[in-house]
Amino acid sequence: MAGVYVDTSALGRVVLAEPDAEAIRDVLARYDAWWSSAILIVELRRLGRREDLEPAVERVLAQVSLLDVDRASLERASHLGPVEVRSLDAIHLDAALVLARGGEIAAVVTYDRQLQAGCSPHGLAVEAPIAQ
């Protein structure tokens, strides 16, 4: 199966061992590769530092392929709709769209409601598994 885009709202739950962590791992295991924007490095490491979980963060980051953030990606993200999507979510959305157009991903795993809403108009499938 193709890869999947995963953002900090999902991987943060895994790092924090929240109730949905196992369901998230199960979904991620169905995909050949995990992708994210390079901003994941900052977002996830900041979480790890706040929660004293830096080794767990590094184990998760080692499993994710990262799409670089450059001037062109920032320009695209600044123009993406819908306008309600926040700045960092727009960067994630742009990265997911680039990867989807290249056939690298089949879905986005996120719990962020604005990112979820941003995926819909662009035809990106969203997964947000919950604990059973």
C-alpha cells in the first residue's frame, strides 16, 4: 500500500501513549511509508522536551520520511484554501498535497480539525482512529 501523511496531532498521541496510540499504530502499520513535513521535527521535539519524552520522540521521528520546507512550499501554503486553515496546518496540507500528487500517500492521519477540514476540499482522505 502507498504511504500515509501523519501530523503532530497523531504522532504526539503515540509519543504520549494516549488511549488512541494503539489504534494509530495499527493504522500506520497498514502503510508502506510514513510521511510528514519537516516542521514535524520542531513540533514533535518541542512536545518531547516539555513532557520529558525525548527518546520516544527520536524513535518516532526515525520512522518518518520528511518533506523539506522551502520558499516554494511556504508560498503555496500561504495561498491554500480554505482560509480557516491555520499557518502550520497549511504547511502540513501543502506537503500532503505534494505527496498525494506524486502518488506517495493515500491518506492523512490527523486529529486536528482544521487540517481535517482543509483536506476535504482537496480530495485527501483522512484517518483519525479512536481507541476501541
